[in-house]
Amino acid sequence: MKKYRFEISETSIREAVMNPSRVDRKDDQMLALKPLDREYALRVVYRMVNDNIVVVTFYPVRRERFNV
């Protein structure tokens, strides 16, 4: 998907969930972070439902904001 100058592939989303640089938790949601380039990281919000990973949303964030 390409939006806001970013092309995010399904592979990038999977990589962020399976091999994140950082994971935060908010209630029943997990927030995974994985660098995309020098300036941006990918944030993937997901939850576990019956042993399945369900992606709620994903979006680029500035790395400096999240210290990634």
C-alpha cells in the first residue's frame, strides 16, 4: 500500500510484528516498532485473538519520537 509517500508491504508489517525493535503494550493491544529508514519507523498495532495475530492498524512514525 502506498499512501503519504510511504510504500508499506505486507512483508514489512509481518517483519515488524515478528521481529520488532521495540514492543509496547496498551491494554490488550501490542504496539510493535520497526525502523523503515533513517527517519521513519513502522508502528503496527495488533492483538492476539485465539492464538492468531490480528493487525488493527499500522502507520509510519518519526523514529526520534519513539527513540527507535
